[in-house]
Amino acid sequence: MSFWKLVSCRLCLLLACAASAQAAGDTARLTESLASAAKAFLAAAPRFSAEEIMRYRKASGGDKWDTAQAVSEYRFEVGPQGVHEKRKILRSSQDKELKPTINDAGQLLLLFDAATIRRYAFQEDRTAYFGAQAAVVFRYEQVEGPETVTIQERQKKFRQQTHGEVWVDAATYRLLRVTLDAERRGDIRDHAEVDYVYSADGAPMPASALHREFHSGVVAAETLFTYGPLTGRER
């Protein structure tokens, strides 16, 4: 092997090692940030309340959609069984109670608390923009532990392991978004995503959430949740 070929091979090896070390450092920074975000969320969850606007639509044939909307007082209940969403409907476009198509989405970041984050493998995927913010997007996949996602379809429940994306601020690695994908029987797929905003005390709380149900790659139903301050009349 010539001198210059040897130099070139060694340079390539050094660059590969440097890239691997950089990726490992970025992943370590990510997991530390996610565990910290989950801890802050748990501390703030009992005090959190918001007005939730839930907008729902379901394909009814052709280009037609059945739609509905509800406004609720929204909060978290923290107890021995974990963290769960609680809603008190204030106004609804339907006479009967409008139920969300997905439950407990707001606390999706708790997949990555200190006790469970080792169940997931992370890989940097791309850079993107989250509104005006530059973001780094990591893909994650559950590699150990029990199935963490329950999809309910009529009277049946399907347990799934988790995979999706985590979006973080490119400069600070603060959490911006968590997405989750799960496959059911046949060609039915669920996609959920939750966007977070940091409160004054440094806790990431849900700003919006989206659930879509796909049949053969086409949206069959979706629910959009947005969160804002409760008005004085509803406090």
C-alpha cells in the first residue's frame, strides 16, 4: 500500500470514529434532556389545567365527512396507576358525549422517563423546522420491555410496542414534539403526535395533539386537540 493510500485510509477511519462519537454524544444529550423533561412534566402535571378544544371528523363516503367539536376543562390526574387525562365537557356540538379517539396523549413524553427510557433505541434522522425553530429529529423504537401502546377497536384491544419520532430544539435540545405510530390488523394504522410548550416553571406541557387513523394509507378519521387558558367563567 502506498504512503498516500495509507494516509487516506487512516483519515477515513478517524472521520468515521469522530462521526460515531458525535452521534453517541448527541444521543446521550437527547436521553438526558428527555428524562429531565419527563421529570419536570410529572412535577407540574397535578397543577395543570387548560381549556381543550377537540375537533373530530370521520370519512362518511366520497368526499363527505362527519364532524363534531367539543370544549372541555382539561387536566391531569396523578395517582398510583400513573398519569391520566381528565375532561369535563363544557360545550359540545352533539347531544351525546363526544369521546376522543385517543386517550392519554398529553403525557406521551412519559415514555421517556428515567425508569423506562432504556427501553428505547434512538437514531438521529434529519433536521427540520418546527414553526420558526430549527429542530433535530430522532427516530425511536422500543427494543425491550412490555408493549406500551393499547389500541382499542370496538371490543378488542391490541397491544403494540412503540416507535415514532422525537423533535428537539437544535440549540437547546428542549422537547418540541413526540410522535407515535402503531399498526393494527390488516391495513389500519394509527398516528399520534403531541406538541409541547414550556411553562414559566420550565415544564413541557401539551399545546396540541393530533390523532389520525389510516385505512390503506388514506385518512379515515382524525381528532385535533388544542389547549389554552381557561376563561374566568370556566375556572
